[in-house]
Amino acid sequence: MRQLVRTAPPALPAVLRAPLSISAALATAVLVALGILHFHDSGLTGFDAALLPSIDGVRPPWRYVALVFDFGGEPVGSAILIALLAGVCWLVHRVRAAVLTVLGVVVTVAVTTVLKPLVGRTIHGEFLSYPSGHTAMATALALVIGLVLTERWALGRAAGVSLALGVALVAGLAMGWAEVALGAHYPTDAVGGFCAALAAVPATAWALDRVADRL
């Protein structure tokens, strides 16, 4: 097992290290800034006030679509998705990516779990909402897929960054929309969850590679 991890392709492709470090730093800044802005806040202002009335409370059939996305962020749904992605990575001999699938999501969700009581933002009067754990989880999984495809297809920096951040953005938008549509989060909660994943996954991948290279 140690040999498999040590010789496996990197979790964070070399061409993505610098650009994803920059995006992670920017995402961290946005995550912190929004947390400060909405510290112990439960009101609708600015971006949330503009978007929420047109998104919240969607009706069927779109509500059913939102519920499907939402299930993917629930414990059972997320466990299935993580197992599937980790299994595929293992089968194509991307052992570090398989480990990152689990660790990346765990670290990302841990960040959102710690931040929620610290920020103290609530929705519907009692539910801690910032940042969105569902959105963070979906973004994290998509970002891992982007990293794997970048390495497997030997993409250059521009193509790799576009792919990795592109799939992460699509997943984040889809899950974020679902959470807001179902009334579980404010739009800025979704932005915070997206940023949490952009900050946590590259850092976890970098740390994983450092440890694996020293085995």
C-alpha cells in the first residue's frame, strides 16, 4: 500500500499548483469576508435580497430536481458519491486521488462545520447556515474530478485550470441553486461553501502529495 501511494500520480498536478494556490487564497479571503459581513446575521441584504425572491420556493418539476441535488449532499447520498469516485480513481490507478476524494471532502466539510457556529448566521430563525456544507461537498468532489482529468489527460496549465475550476463552478452552482431553492440557505451561504472547497481541496492535495512523497 505504501508503495502504491508513493509511486501514484500526484493528487495535485504540477501545472495546477500555482494557479490553484492563488484561487485558494482568494477563496479564503472571500470566505472570511462573507463570514465577517454576516456575523450573527439572519437578515436579507444586498446580494441575498436581490436573488432570493426569484430563487426560493421553486415549484415542481424544478423542486424535484433540487431535491435530487440536495440528496447528493446528505450523509447517504454523499457517501455513495464519495465511494463511487474513490472507487473509480482506484481502478484507474490514481491512488492518491482516491485518498483525496475522501480527505478532501472530510476537510472541506470540517471547515464548514467549524465555521457555522463561529459565524452564527441563521436561516428560519434557528438553523445555522453559513457556509453551505452541501455546496462545499459538491464543489470538493467536482474539483477532485477536475484534478484527476487534468493529470490523466496531461493538460497544460490553461486547459487544466479551466477544466478544474469549470467543473467545480458547475457543481457549486447546481448544488447552491438547489439549497437556496429549497429554502435551506441564502445565496451567500452557497458562495461561502464554494469558496471553502476551493480553499480546502488544493491544500489537502498538496499536503497529501508531500506526505506520500516521503513514504
